[in-house]
Amino acid sequence: MTSAISAQGLSKSYGPVKAVVDVDLDVRRGEIYGFLGRNGAGKTTTIRMLLGLVRPSAGSISILGSSLGDDCKAVLSRIGYLVESAAAYPNLTVRENLHIQRRLMGAPPAAVDEVIELLKLGEYVNRRAGRLSLGNKQRLSLARALVQSPELLILDEPANGLDPAGIVEIRALLRRLADVQGVTIFMSSHLLDEVEHLADRVGIVNAGRLVEQVDYNELRDNGRLAIEIEVDDVALAERILRNELGLVEVSRSGDACLRISDRTAKPAPIARALVGAGVALERLDPMEEDLERHFMRLTGGES
Amino acid sequence: MRFPSVVAAELMKLRRSKVTWMTFAAYAFMAAMAGFFMWMMKNPGMARNLGLIGQKANFAFGGGATDWPALLTFIVEMGGIGGLIMCSIVVAYIFGREYTEGMAKNMLALPIRRSSFVLGKIIVSAAWFALLTLWIIGETWIVGSLLGLTGLTTGLFLAAAAKLLLLALMSFCCAVLVAWVAVETRGYFAPLGFSIFTLVLANVFGHTGWGPWVPWTIVGLYSGAAGPGITLGWGSFAVIAMTFLIGTALTIRHEVYADNVQ
């Protein structure tokens, strides 16, 4: 099966400023892909290139099996999108805003009521968009993105402006769209928590470069950095770890502490071996590298 | 082909906009003021009592007759300069609002040819301005009738109406350059500044022999605001047509090829 989004060597420069540098993206069909980066990392520029709003300085983009350059309009008709910030025609009501989008996308009239229900906008249908709260404006933008039942959703910071309940609700909706309807979701965010809860795979972008593209489950399984233990007899404990358990990366991190950096080390055998040899184990702390630590390490936020 | 949808969407946006109704109110005010001045001229005693306003009314109508030909001449002259300003406002609003309201990025990512958006907006702007012109023609008839002016013939009124419509068309052709400034600068303000600049330009060139070759001056000359007896050759109308084509081409070029980094 072809990728939902495939980009090779994607770059964009504005004069001397390199906004995006040689990005290779591969988003599989049906997955939720979190595009993670700090502010100004190049997320929105990449999204704009995927939607044909910005011309790449170099590289190629293929979306849903078609090159974006060859048949841009046919490809765009299969994509729902939200770019950067929630926006709507302020003088038009929620329903009118959606009606305009529906007409322009060629969706049936019933689609408007469906997305109003899906995004829980029923209470506001006759309210002018300019009088909506930021959160409801964001819902309206999401509704607009969904009006033509897209195969691919490209969402730039979809949780912006939503309250905690709204975030949970939208998260569930996106999960349902991916799991039940097979919609591929490419979402950018600078909120680690958001990506952590939702994404199947994560692409981390820093200073315009895609520094890693990783399966989130893989990151969770293989991401542990070290196990730190606190014991009464450091020398004996170190000997047991090295000789009996065959661990190599063992170092002292304090008077009574040892740090085991071997990725194969498991907490249970270590505890059993030490306690069995009469070592008093005061503390055993597996220091997992969560997405936050991983992100900070990759983007230079942590030494 | 979703071009009818593009036009329908533009019309829906306008229907709900306050700016639409404000332009109609502005034109209503213009016709009402013309009627007021004429009423003052017909009542010289009151004009004297009001001092300055009386003098202004005198100035506006050249101190001449208070009849239908005078009213229609005044409205046509106002339709030249006022039309240029009003048309620029209409075009700046229709093209600039997408950027000011943050909707350009949504519009340009739609699966519709971007030139369709430009052409759709041009059509809707033209329709809007045509309605405004018909509105002021109708109002002029009402004002003149209420004042009981003399000298009305069907031929005179139709000639004035036709001249106003042609002036509206010429103003619109010039205003398409305002659309280009709006999309280039992504908003309302620069295009409105540009239209003020073109009025200054029109005034400056109106005093030189280059007037019949400067688009905005041509509109003023044709309206008669620069004085009677000026006839324009086909070259001047060709300049107006070229202005429209250049403005349209530049606007389409920007929307199709420029990066949208709003």
C-alpha cells in the first residue's frame, strides 16, 4: 500500500533563512502521525508545502499516491486541513461558514449537519463566527476540515484554544476517525502531551530538519535510559552487577548510588541478585526516557 | 467546475457584511447631499442665512441653474471621482478580507483553480459596483422629482445614466490594480492607501497634457470634473482596458504562484 504522505528532500528557503531542510517524510495510511517541534522549527512551513500553499525550494511530495505537482486539485479534494490558527468569516454564522466550505468542496448538503453534530456545534449554528470563543472557533475549523469526509487530515496544532474537556473530546474523535474510518491524520504540535496521547508515530523536527521518525510504541519500549540504584555496599553491588548479571555499563553516581546504562538491564533480576547476595537495596529507579526527555535530547534542550 | 459555487460563496459573504450596506448608505448620502445643495440653491434666502453652506452649494453647482441638467451634471462629476474611491473600497474589501480575516490560507488550499477565485471576486465586485451605480441613478431620479426640478427629458436622463454606468465601468477597470495591491500586501490598508495615491496622481496629471494617458485621470476627464469640452480618443479607452488586463493578470499571477505565508 502506498503512503498517505511521502516527501523526499523537502526544503524551503526564504532568502538566507532555511525554514525546512531536506525533510524525508513517510506517513502510512490509517495512522496518526505526530509532527513534533518547537515553535519555529518548520512544522507550519512543511504543512503549507503539503497543501500547496508554499512552493518547495527543493524536493518532491506525493499525497495519497499522487504527486502534488501533477494533479494538485484532485489530491486536495481528498484532504481536510487546518492551517496554523482557527479562522472563519466573522460575519457569517457557523452554519454559513460550513455551507460555503461544503459548496466549494462539492460535498452533499447533509454533510454540514453531520459535522455540526460531530463537533458538538449545534448550540452555536446560528451564531456569527466572530462571536465564538477561541475553542469553538477551533471546533468550527475542525468541522470545516471534515465536511467532505477526507481520506487524509492535515492539522496544524488541532488542540489550540480548546479547554481540557475539549482536548479529550477532539482526541477521541481523531482516534475514532483513524480507527473506524481509516482516516490518516497528520498533526503538528508543540504539545508533547497531545502527541503522546494520540500519535502512532512521531516525527521530530528541529531547526527545519526532521531529526527522527519513530514508532511511538517502539520509543516507549526501547526508550529507557538507565536504572539507578541506591545500596549500602556499592562495591559489592557493582561486583554482582558486572560478574553475575554480566552488565557492562555500570557507573557510580554518588556515594551510595550506581547507574546501570545497559539497555538490556531489567529491574527484577537486578533486585533479586542484590537482595540474594545480602545487599540492602534502598532504592531502584528505572529512569525511562519518555517522549519529553527524548524530544528535549533531540532538539538540544537537555545536555 | 465549481465556479458558480465560488461566485455564490462570495455573494453570501457580502450579504452578511456591514461594508456592503455602508457603501449603499454612502451613495445614498451623496445623492441626498446633492439634493440638499440644490434645495438650498432654490431657496437663496435660506442659503444666505446659512452662510458657508450656501456658498458651498453655489460652488458645487457653479452658481448656475437649479434644474435637472444641473443636478445630473453634478451627479455624473461626483460619479467620476466618488466612483473611483468607492470602487477601490469595494475591491480592496473583497480581495483584502481573505487575508485580514485569516481565510486566504483556507481558500487557496481548496481544490479549485486559484484563478477562479480571482475571477469570481472580480465578477462579484463588478456586480456590487454596478448595483451601487444603479442605486445612485435611482436616487437621483427620486431627489430630482422631490425637488420638482424642471428640464427633465427621457433622453437627458438616460444619457446621464449611461455616462454614469460607463464611468463605473472605467472606475472598475482602474480598481482591479487595487485588487493586486490587496493580495500582494495581504489586507485592506495598503490598497486604500494606493487608491488615495492614484487620486493624487489623477489630479497632478489632470493639469498636464498627459491626462488622457493616465487611467485615473481619464476617469476624471470623462466625468467632466476637469471642465466641459474635453473629448477623449480611443487611446484613452485602450489605456483603461489595458489597466484592467494588467491588474487582473498581476492578481492572478500572485494568487497562483506566490507563497502563502499568512
